[in-house]
Amino acid sequence: MPGPNPLDPHPMRGFPQVCFIKNTVKNPNIVVGDYTYYDDPEASEDFERNVLYHFPFIGDKLIIGKFCAIARGVRFIMNGANHKTNGLSTYPFFIFGNGWEEVAPAPGDLPHKGDTVVGNDVWIGYQVTVMPGVRIGDGAIIASGSVVTSDVAPFTIVGGNPAKPVKVRFNDAQIAKLLEVAWWDWPIDVVSANLALIVGNDVEALAAVKPPDEHLHTQRRGLPSLSRITKQSTFRPQPRPPCSRRATQSELEDPTEASKAGGALHNQDRSPTCSRCQPFIMDKFLLQQQVLERLAEDLLQAEQAARAAHEAATHEENIAENKYDTLGLEAAYLATGQARRADAIRQAMANWRQFRPRPYDASKGIQLGALVCLVDSDDKQQQLFLGPDGGSMKLVSGAELVQVISSEAPLGRAMLGKCEGDEVSIQVAPIRQQFEVLRVH
């Protein structure tokens, strides 16, 4: 293979301070392209330590393209650093539990800027800080010590705090051509054969040797296109599997130790049980966000279907020619049905936006907002999230399925007021199903 091996963590013999990042990153929410390197004489293989406040339950990604050069001390601040800013105080009282969880913010109250995306052939200088949700275009240069708080256009040099444009490297026509050429997506043998053109300054000459598009398809696999990365990230709350392990005294006295043992950040309390079994209040809000995202997708589909049905109902080809010609009438019924479905989804979205999940109160039993684990007579467990009307769906949380149901559903009504250890039963046709409430969060 021409050039260095992209699978070699240290491609420069005798010079371990340069590391191809892709080979050392373990976090699935950090995606890095081939040949992108980090230069650090102390810990080049530990690039992940520079990605701060990157909590898995938030689900935001750091995506870096190919052939990027990242200098020592560059820091990426992720969305987990954000505090609520639309209240009088920004202090995160709710994370400490013990009654303070009553003021836990709704999903929309915590700023979330989406994925942080760095394009291809980007040079990031010494001790740069990149803030959450920033998108840095292909060919950009970030001056040393800059704090990047907003998007950077392709082939633009920025610097300062906050980083501002200093210079555009090429004119608009050249930039458009370079983005079309996208040499970083070429097969590596073609890149190697045309290095003189790539490091030169003749855009047209480089464009003339671009391989056919069909040769580039496989080169783009595994790294999302910048055009397909949105500002919205899907939250994926992580499951907390049950276990019988007791927390150690050191874990009870030091939350850092509990976190190392597998507990979540910001546990609600530190009662003497296994830290992995502690309820984590943010899970509910993240599930709520997933429900709202799913409802938004359903609403878009319903609105599109309603428009299509309305156009069909009013199209001149569907005008009835006799009393037996019912195509237009059928399309009108369909349009009405789709419009009503869209209205129902809008109402469900309003219900879920106003919904404020609360922590489980054993004195009241299961109430709206409870996250419940039921086990049946075959010892099969299922996770249920009791929410407002209109949000019945299945969500994926880590490796588990969570069934969202309303309190008006038969099982939802049967669970209301129950506590851990209680039995729940419902009649389904001739069969009576029985469950035990295993856990409630």
C-alpha cells in the first residue's frame, strides 16, 4: 500500500508522539477518518481525554474527517457541559437528588447543540478549544489558542476568542471546485500518485485527475457525509442492569468511586445498594425526548400523506363522472382521516412537551412518569415507561426495549398505585396475565 499504513497507530518510526487517532479511540460516539493524527509528546494515544463532558446518555457525537492535523492540547467541549440557562440560576440542583430532583429540567431546557463535526484536511492548532455543536468545514485552519464557538466555513482561517475569520484561503469558485474534487475521498493510490498536485495550488489541474465517482463510493464508507449530519442528535439513554452487588464503603463516601464501579454520573442518592442499580433521573427525560422525536417524524409523514390525499381528492382526473365513480370521494375520506391523525399527533406532542416526569415516590406508588420493570411468570422482564396519552411506542435504550404506554391503557391503569413487589394483573381475551413489579424508577 502506498504511503503510511492507516491502521498503524504510530506511522512515524521512532516518533511516537504522532498517532493516527482512529486506531486508539474506543468510544463509539467518536468517529475519526483515516490518516487524521494527533501530535502530543506525552500521550498521543490518549486523544479521548481531550473530549470533555462526553457522557454516553446524551448521545452526541464527535465526528472528524480524514487527513486532519490536530495539535497538542486541543479540547472538544461536548453537550454534557451545558447547564440550564433560561432560569434565574444556572446551578444544577437536580443532579444531587435528595429532594432537589424536583426541579429537574425538561429536555428542551438544557442547551443541546448537536454533534460536533470537523471536516477533512483541517488543521487545528495548539490548545484550541472547540465548543459543542460546532461544524468546521473542509480545509479550514484554526489558529493556536482559539476558542471556536460558531461554525467555520470551508477553507477559512479563523483565530481568537471567540474565533473570527482571518482569511479565506481561496476564492469562491476555487472553493466550490475543491469541495467537488474532494481529494480526501480518493483511493489512497490515486492520492499518492498526485501528491504534487494536492500540495500545489492549481485547482484545475487537480480537478483534471479526479477519479470517476464510482471509484469513490467505497472510500466514503464508515464516515458520515457532512451534508447528512444534522444539528439534532438522538438521545440514547443507557440501561442500568440489575445486580445483587452491594456498594462498598468507599463508594458510599466517594461518588467518584461509585462511578468507577459502574454507576452513572449524578446518581439520585447513595443508599447502600449497588451503584449500577441506582435510578438515574435523566433517563426519563431522555426517553421523553426520544418520544417527541418519534412523534415529530410521525407528524411529518401524516402531514405529507394528508397533502397527497387532498391533492388526489381535488385532482381533475378524480372528478366523479357518474354516481358510481367514487375515486374522488374515497380520496376525500382519506384526506380527512390523515388530517385527523395529524391533529391527534400534534395534541400528543403538546401533552409530552408539558409532561414533567418525577422520581418514584413509594408512598404514592406508580404514577405517571414512572419507569417500571415488570417480570412475568416465566421470569421474562419488560421495561415500561408510563407517559401521557398519544405516545404508545417502543424505544431502544442501549440493548433493551422500552415500551411507552399511557395510564389509559389497560396495563397502565393496572399499574397505577402499585409498589415494588406488588402483583399486577390484566385480562387479555380469555387469558389473565400476571406480573410482579420488580423495580420502579
